[in-house]
Amino acid sequence: MIVHDEVIPRPEQFKEFLETEGPVLMVNLLKFKDRAEYADGRDAELSGREAYMRYAVEMRKLVEAAGGRFVFSSTVVGLLLGRVEELWHEVAIVEYPSAATLVEIATSAAYAKIDEHRSAGLAGQLNLTTTASEMK
């Protein structure tokens, strides 16, 4: 298995994502930079995680205002099964009323104001698009 962490989705990924029906639960596998990297060089003493948390606090407000919710967040402490070259640092699950809602948030002026913290803190991530289903 080849894994490529990315920070920005490609246009074809957005197009496919918008075809998802119903509420969407995004599973975020997050990898942080050791140190924050702001374009203007500020806050170089912050860790990547600290910069990203600035983003997460404001993103939560945007998600909740749009009818979504932060479901779960936890630090990754190990790997029980499988193999990867490098583990992610954190897992977070966020529920959106629809795929379109996530795109509306991500393209809003309010999001543009906080995205610098995400970019400053993230070394890469995977976003798994899931929908609710019952285990039987």
C-alpha cells in the first residue's frame, strides 16, 4: 500500500466527494509539523499541533453553525495491526450534514481567515469520507 499525505484536495477529489449522499463523517488522519511554519515567519516557537489547534477551535464553530459536529478526536499512540512507514499524530472525526456543507465551509471567507493555522501546522493528512451505517 502506498500512502501519500496531502494538505489540499485535488479538483477531481472534490468532484467525487460532492457525489456522496446524506450526512458525511470525515475521518481525519493528521500529521503535524514539528514547528509551526507561518508564511510571515511568526510564532515559530509553536509546535505544528499548537498551530493546528488554533484552526480546530475556529473550525468547530463553523461546523456547528452549519449543523455539523465534532464527533471524536484522539492522539495516536501506536499501531496494533498493519504497517505504515510513519504514524499519524491524531485522528479526528467530524460530521457534516452533507458533502456540500463541507465544501461551503471550506470555500467561505470565514474559513479563509483560519486556514493559515491549518497550513502552518499540518505536515499532511488523509481524509476518509464515510457515511453512517449500522453494524449488524
